[in-house]
Amino acid sequence: MLRDNLSAPLSDLFPELAAFLLCRTPDVWVETALEHQDILLIDHANCEKKAASTALNLMFRYIHHEDLLHKMSRLAREELLHFEQVMALMKKRNVRYRQVSASRYPGLMREQVRKREPEQLVDILICGAFIEARSCERFHKLAFHVDDELAKFYRSLLLSEGRHFMDYLTLAEAIAQTDISDRIAVFAAIDQRAIESGDQQFRFHSGRPS
């Protein structure tokens, strides 16, 4: 049923994910994305590649967490597939893959990650949940404004992005073995500030264009 109704409101498709985010993407960001679709695609490819790298790094670093190993292995494979799909779209649209600087978003998140374990891993997983949730929200919003081919592609990503969000969040809760709502609140505020405040560069996770 969900697969057949991916144009429904985000709160209907993924209520927990929608509630997780304190704000929605500003319309002006979407307008800028439509004007810079080459950068949108390039940075999307970079995000997929980075997501796969993060999952693999977690697998190598935390080898004793069996559930983490299983979820991150699947996630890494899916992110690399998405990377290949974005690259194919870029080739079809004559968009050359080139170096672009990273957005400020992940850096702002990393600044608040605690240094001791297991708190560090819990925070990294919460950051992952926010990155996946924000990506899902943006794909959903973009799909209403881009051409049919891109809209179909972005909607095809919603289910996996929503599952990745839940995987990260579930792992964080299991490893913490205590309530993590206070840490979620910390990173929710960072996400909101990054998305709503002025940003001089356009990227997939950038803020309000200024």
C-alpha cells in the first residue's frame, strides 16, 4: 500500500520520521535546487558515497555489535546502489561529476558528538538518523517540483531512506540502554538551525539560500 502512495504527505507516509524533524525544508531552498540541478545531483552522489563510507567505517570500528554489523552492511550496499543510480542520471543529463565542497551540515553535527564510548557511538547513530530523515524529507518535497524522471527516482528512495532512519535510531536506543531523548533534542536543534538559517552555498543539506 505504501509503495503505491508515495505522493502522500510525509506525515502520512512516515509519521515518526516527520515528527523527528523540527522544521520542513524552506520553499526557497527548493527553488534554488531547481536552478542548480547539476549541483543537486553531484552533491546527492557525494552524500550517497559518504553514507556508504560511514556505514563501512562503523562496521570496522564496532565489530562486536552484531545488529549494527547486519544493518550497516545492508545500508552500505543500498547507498552504493543509489550512488550508481545518481551517476547514471548524471551521465544521461550530461552532468560531469566533479569536486564540490561539503555542506556545513555534517560538520555542525560532528561538533556535538561526545568523545567517550558508548556515548560517542550513540551520538554518531543519532546524527545518522537525522541525516537520513532530512534526506527523506527533501526527496519527498523535491519530487513535487522536478521532472517526471527525477520525481520517480526520488520517490523510489523514500522507503530505503525511511528504513535507514529507523535503523540508526533503533541502534542508538539499543546501545544507549537508556532514554536518549535529550541527545535527540540536541541534534534536532542543530538540524533546525542548519536548515533554517542563511547559507551562502547550495548543497543537498544546505540551509536557506542567502
